[in-house]
Amino acid sequence: MSKSKNNLTTCYTSLECNSCKTLKKRKFTDGDFVFSSSETCSDCNGKMLIIKIFGVTMD
Ligand SMILES: [Zn+2]
């Protein structure tokens, strides 16, 4: 019996809006790092701050 260990880890980035505290989750992209702000909130045009980067393993 052999089980494949071909698990795939996908990284996600969690962002929070500085102004309205909206939370957003999207796929990690190159250059993301915690406490950087790279995008604008779609609700209030405030700054979105990256609060967490995490990986999800699927099998
Ligand atoms: Zn906002």
C-alpha cells in the first residue's frame, strides 16, 4: 500500500481595511508581506492592510 504525498499548499492573504475594517481574503501573490498595504478597499476606498498570510494544504 502506498499513498501519494502529493499535497498541494495554496497560500492566501488576509487583508483588513484601515477605515471600515472590512476583511478580505485572496490568493497570495508575489511581493505580499504582512503589514504592507497594496490595495484599496472596494467599499470605502480606504487602504487595505495585509494582516495575515497563511497556507492551506489540500489532499
Ligand atoms: Zn474600507
